Amino acid sequence: MAITEKAAPPGAAPEDGTPGADGTRTPPGQEGWHLNSPLALTLLLLVVVVFQGPVRGALSKPVMQSWMTVFVAVVVQALPFLVLGVLLSAAIAVFVPPSFFARALPGHPALAVPVAGLAGVVLPGCECASVPVAGALVRRGVTPAAAIAFLLSAPAINPIVLTATAVAFPRNPEMVVGRFAGSLLVACAMGWLWQRLGRTDWLRLPAHAHHEGETKGEAFWSSVRHDTMQAGGFLVLGAMAAATLKAVAPAEWLRTAAANPVVAIFALSILAVLLSICSEADAFVAASLTQFSLTAKLAFLIVGPMIDLKLFAMQAGTFGRGFALRFAPATFVAAIAGAVLTGAVLL
């Protein structure tokens, strides 16, 4: 009786390791050995189960409990607004025609920057929401200078943040005006700076899959899944870094820094970067730092929504590492200068 060989599926690689129909070559006997996300998660769970005793002991230490508290707080605070930003980003990418932005923004980039900065008032979210939206704006043809102004202004001048600031500083209403004016000033300055010195090859936007043959609803949810995986991963990395620094930083440093007005401004600016608090909550943290001056607190409120650890990670993931490495230091310096200037005039 003749033995017939079962035909391989179309496109599959033969068992001898020769290339398949798609041109790929799979080593013999290794077709099933591929590390994917479910397999990685399974292996991680197995390691945790096997070493649950040491893991439980490590997590019970005070420093680890503090780390977990900060990590969970940052992620829980940021995640709803990240989802909001992803939904807005997908809506812009799928439902808004590119011609809309050509009509909505002035044709001259120098005029588009302040208009885009003021547009941040309409987004009720934090910095986690503005990053994917700014990326979508660039992909839809908006000049990067205007997208940068929106990216920096939206987390600090929207109604929710300004209301939270007024509640946190009931006896100092000038803090609300200072936060609005200083944040918008810095956002426009950074937009104009990019227009003059920025280069398009510094931007590395992740490519979005084309949606030929899909309905608008299918394309919308495909874009949501893509942006959630892209931005969410970097949010987790930034939250881990913020939690690590928060857990090991000595509290005595704050009391020492508050004694010097100049050092106090830099100390709270650096603290805003390290804590990575969402802009909806940072005003209450600033108000609790009673030993610091109002100008130092204003620096905390202006710097935090523009550059912190999670924002750096998200900006690197959305616009590219080269952009983030240049943009973050410049934004940090500009935000401090804007806070000092605004504080000198209003506070």
C-alpha cells in the first residue's frame, strides 16, 4: 500500500527548512517555538508561583509597599485620561478629514501656534491624554510647532485643572491666573522655538496601519488598540521609574531646599519631574508643601504637566527618542523661566 504524504498548507515552510511560499525560512523542528505575549505571561506566573515565598517577603517590606502605592497611584490617575486621549486620537485619525485642520488653524505657522495653544482649553484631560492627540494632529498634517503648543498647554489650562487649582488654593486666586498665563506662555514659546530650530527628521511617529477595506468603526477600534498598546506600555515604564525615585528619595531634602528661594524653585521643579503626578491632582500636592513660596509652587504646577518621567517615556514612544532627548531639557528650562517670570509679575 502506497503511503501518501500530507500536503502542507499554502505558504507554510517545508519540514526541511527550505523557504515557504512567503519567502521565510523556519528551522526544522522549531516551527512551534515562538515567544509571544501569552507564553511570556505564563512563564512569569510560573516563576512567581515557584518563588512565591521570596516574592511575598520582598513585597512586604516598607520600601516595596511605598513603591507599589506610588506605582498604582500614577497608573490609576493617568489611565482614564490616557484612554480619553487614545479615543480622541482615533477619532481624529478616522473621522476628521485633513482639510478640517487647514481651515481651523491659520495658514502661517507662527499664528497657528497660539491658536493651537488656546485650543488646549477644550480638552478636559491631563498630559497622558494630550500626547496621543498631539501625535494624531501631526499625522493629520498639522504643523509640529502647533501640535507642540497644544501638547504643552492642554494639560495645564483646561477647565478641570484650573478648577482643581482654585480649590487647592482658595486664598490665592492669583495661582489660577499664574498657572494659565505661565503655561500658555511656555507652550507658545516652545512652539515658536520648534518652528525656528526644529527639524522634521527629529520626529519619528509610529506608523499606523492603513485601513483599506474596513468600515470607519473597524478602523476606529483598530487605531484605539494600536495607540493603547503604544502609549500604555510607556506609561507603565514611566510610572515604574517615578515610583522607584519616590520610594528612595529622603524627605529631609525638601525641608533643606525650602530655605533658599532659588533652590526651592529648582527643587520643586525637579520634584514635579520625578513624582509624575497628573495635572488634575498636582495642585493639591503643591498646596500641601506649605514651607515653599508661591513662586516655587507655581514652578511645580507649570513644569509637571509639561515634562515628567512618564511624559518623557510617552513622548519617546510617540514622537521618537531623538525628539524626547532634545525636547525634554528645553521644555524644563523654558517652564522654569516661564514660572519665574509669571511669578514675578502676578505673585
